[in-house]
Amino acid sequence: MPKIGAVADDLTGATTTGVLLARSKAKTAVFFNEQAALQAEGMDDLDAVIISTSSRPLPGEEAYKAVSEATKALQNMGVKYFSKRIDTTLRGGVGVEIDAMMDTIGDDVIAVVVPAMPQSKRIVVGGYSVIDSVALSCTPVAQDVRTPVKETYVPKLLKKQTKRQVGLIKLSTILKGAKAIVDKLLSLRQKGCEVIVVDAISIDDVQAIARACVQLHWNVLAVDPGAFTAKLAYCRGLIQTESANVPEDTLDGQGKTVLIAAGSASPVTKTQMDVLGEEARHVRISIDPTQLIEGGVAAEAVAKSTVEEAIALLEQETPPRAILLETALHGVLLELDREDSDRGYYNGQCADMINAYLGQIVRMIIDKKREQIVGLYCTGGDTEVNVCDALDVQCLEVVDYVIAQTDIGRLTGKYAGIPIIGKGGLTGTDTIVLDIVDRLFKEATR
């Protein structure tokens, strides 16, 4: 029976937390919704369950309901320790989703918010979120198409979203150790704070915070991108020391291919894919997104022609090492919000349609050439969700990561065993996709 349960607002967030637990010898599954988790078999064999609600872009009331239902599902499974997985860049209704979990768990719960993910150069100092040495509001996330973040000071951001009193523990206290952290936590709780933001700049800081929480024996809701959840589990004796799990062998050079679905339009992703394309053995297939958002006959025709082009490449004497399917990395970038408005679509419908067709294209290629596809790489959580949905996959077994927030899982169901890597659009160096492709060739040997 799983003791650890987390609710994430998107799939890549869910896998990020899940992988940290899996690397620490906890058998962990990530589910795409609470219904899939409640209907799953073999739950007693799991140590941890992560449920994605895909609630990040939802209006407050809808997000609250989705998170509340997912929390109830975890309770029904017998979960004892709860986490609210948040984005490292604090996108979405973080405060609303904290309220949803706290209201569902019970009156004695205290939310300890540790937004730092030092492994990914995400830290919090003086309550301010800093992403790889840049203030949060000065990063590309401030111009995010669906969930922009304009506020760098975490307590202020949360106060606008939660109905509860928010407190802050600064780095000066963290550096004094667990005893000082315990005293400050007690002081803030006595002042009525139920949501407590805590600075951290290193993984040792995160562990010190976890140790203090365990000493207090509080009913803590961990609110974090994954590191704090993992350290709490470690300090509670639920998991072991984190370690990598990399296969020694590879299928590279054996005429097989990695399939890449790129749904993220961030500048970071564009640069990474440009680096991938510098090698002739990696082939790009550009898909016109304007046809996909038309839907109907136009979209089906584009999907069919894309699949035919990919199959022709795979049937060459020397097929590509990787095929990149992309809709937003060439030509003029569509303003999807404007397209939604002009077409009378709901907000986000164009993005949903593009990713849904990408998922269908991936499925059709795999159905025709499954033995040749060694693995899948999806950039952007929405893309990964749609690819998995097209493959009728509702659960991923998570195993490891390439780098933090670039997570490796295995498909379940009809396509069981195929490795899949998901990466947030803002994560990684310019060469990360080369490392991802290399790793998929290794994962296919398991």
C-alpha cells in the first residue's frame, strides 16, 4: 500500500517528483488522473503514487475541484504522507491548489512550501525565487502563453491565491540548522500562519528543513517541486539514498530510431532542437500548425502526410537516428491566444488541438513501425499527456532522470515497456536533447 502520495498540476511535474522517489528505491507510479489511479491494479505493490490533475491553466474553482478529488483518491488508497507538487517557476494557481489539499486533508495540516529545486538551479532567497541566477519575473516564464508569472516574491504571490495566512522563514534561519528552523516554524504557527514559505539554496538546506519538520511530528503538507518531498520521505525512513539507474548497454547503431514530439515553443526548446538538427542523422519533420487548428479534413490530411513521410524515412537503408516532429519551431510563431479568439475557440483550444494531433501522429507511426522505435521524447507536459492519451496510456512507471526535471518512464498497457522521456520546455542546456536521445537507446535494452 502506498504511504506517499502527491498531486501535481501537470504530467512533467508529476514525473519529476516520482523519479526522485524511484531513484531512492521506492516503487512509484504516475497516473494521469484520479480515475486511472482508483481503477488501477497492483496498487498494494507501490510505495508512492503521484496523480496529475492537468490543472495548471484551469480557473480557480475548477483547479480546486480537480485537486480535491485527486487528494480524496490518495486518501482512499491509504496514503499517509501528502505532497502538493508545484512548478519550479510557480505557474498556475499554487495557492488555490494548496487550499484544496489542506481543506481535504484536515484541520491540523500545515503547508510547508519549499519552492527550491537546487538540482535544477532553482533557489529561493529572502522569499524571492531565482532561476539559474535570474529573478523569476525576468525569465521567459513571465511571457508564458497560458500561465505567465510576473511576481518573484513567493509570499506575495501566494497571498493573492490562498485564503490562509502566509509566513516566511529566511535563509539566515536555515543556515543555523534544524533547531533554529524548528523554533521558527513553531513561532510562525503560533502567529496563525498555516502556509509557511522556506528559503533554500542547496539540497542540504532542503534536508535540514525536512529534518526539522520530522522532529515536530506535524501533519505536514509538503509543497514543492520534488526535492523537499523526497527529503521528507528520506528523513522519515520511507526511502533510501538516491542513486542513478543507468543501463550499460545501448541499441545505438542498430538501425533503430528515437521519435521526438516537440510541442513546446519556448526559445530554450528551439535552441536545443537546432543543436539536435546540426547532425545529419537527426531529421526534422515540420508540421504546419495552422492546418492542425483548422481540424477536420485539413488536419487529418496533414497528419496522414506526416506519418507517410516518417515511415518513408524509417524504411530507408540507413534510417535516421532520431525523427523530430515539430509544430512550433519553424517559421512565424502563432499567437495561439489570438487564434483562439479569432476562431471562437475556448482559451487554449488551439494548443490542445495541436498536441492532440501530434499524439495521433506518434501513435500511427508506432503502430506501423513499433519494432524500430526505441523510445519517445516529448518536450512540454501537454505534449506528453496527449501522446500518452493517444496511446491509451493512463499510467507511467517512473525509473530515473537524465538530469533533474528530464524524467524517464516506461509506458504501460498495449505499448508496455517503451521508454518515454518528458522534459519541461525551460529545462536543460543547449545539448540536452543529444543526451536524451543517447539515454533512450540505453533504456530500450532493459
